[in-house]
Amino acid sequence: MIYLKTNEEIELIRQSSLLVGKTLAAVAREISEGVSTLALDKIAEDFIRSHGGVPAFKGYRGFPGTLCVSVNAQVVHGIPGKYELKAGDIISVDCGVKMNGYYGDSAFTFPIGEVKKETLQLLRVTKESLYCGIEKAVAGGRLGDISEAVQSHAEKHGYGVVRELVGHGVGKHLHEEPEVPNYGRKGSGPKLSEGLVIAIEPMINMGKKNIKQEKDGWTITTADGLPSAHFEHTIVVKAGKADILSSFEEIEQVLKERKIEII
């Protein structure tokens, strides 16, 4: 069942979502060659807890980490571990926070050192496709409008759009209805009403759309071994223009200070 949020609930979700952005910015300060994904996870957990939040992913259906850290051909749900980042890697960092009874959820894909131009282009287009979807998250439209906007932007650049994994509603639960696919048909699906809070999260592959699950039961990788990128915002549907509750602003400020190319 889809339930619409009150203005008070939206502000609580915004607080949680902004803490996610600040956490990803704290990660961005430390993300570099030689740093393990487990070290990034500890930074995120400490930051969230010290700011009055609880890591939303840790323990969720048994997931062991605060972050989902997915490197190169890993699409999503990578488990933090001993892997040390290398120049040329890309890493999707997905983070969720619970605070004051409400969740926030956001993700950003970072380049590490010198990254191939075609890989940076994948990151750029994936992020653009997120904002294409957000542009369609307006009252009176249909969920399929968002899905079609994401899909068409990614596919016109020749990329594969993952089908099996989707965005979702956000509120008192980390995952609520409706599901928000990154592919679909304009004018289809549930009607978009003011107060609907959803996480839109394109997962876009450089090659084909096909994916596989690794033996750890969590990590999803591209079937062809080519890179995948992932960006996510929590937003609320409004009349005329969606309100983005999470933020990349502080992340991008850190990247600018560190002279890392902003996608």
C-alpha cells in the first residue's frame, strides 16, 4: 500500500536524507587509492552514530555493513571488506540512515585516481539519468514517466539498464511501496500524488543489462564484467517540481576541494 507523507514527516525524512549526504561527504574526504572498503564503512558508521542517527543497512536482512560499496563491475550491495581501492576504479557508495523514526537513502559513484574517459562518461550519464527521472516526479504524472525518462537517457548512450533492481518508497521503513523501476512506459503505473516520497536510483551498466549474484548472497555484478554506475536521491513528489530531500552538494564540495573531477 502506498501512503503519502505529511509535511512533518517529509521534514523528518529530509533530516535523515541530509545526514546521508553529510556521511557520503565524510567518506569522500577519505576515499582514495590504498583505502579499504571496510575502512570507509567504519568512517560512515562512526559519523552517522555521532550525529544521532542509526545505520539503516547494518543488520538489514543480515547485511553486515553500514555502506553498500560496489567496485567496478559490482552493481550494488557490495559488502565492505579488505579490498583496497586502486587507481582507475569506480566505487558506488550507497548509504541509509534512520533518525527520529524515519529513513533517508542516497548513493554516489566515485572515481578513484585516473579513470578511463569512457568510464567517466558512464558515471556522467548515470547521474544525468537520475535527474531526468526526478524531473518527471511531479504530481499528476505516472510512475512510468520517471522510469521511461531514466531508461531513455541511459539507452540513447548505448548503456544497459538493470531490470531486477529498483528504487522504492521511503518513510518509516527503508523500503516501501511503490517500486520505482529504471525502465518503463510513459503514462503507465500508479499516479504520482503530492507527498509521495521515493528513492530514485538508476543502476546503469556500460555493457548489457544482465546481472548475476555473487556467492556471498549480496553482491550483484554485471554478467559481462563491464563497469556499472549507481546514483540515488530520496525525493518527494510535488506540484510542478519534485523536492530533492537528499543532497550531493557537500559531497561535490569535498571533491572540488580535493581536485577530484566532479561528474
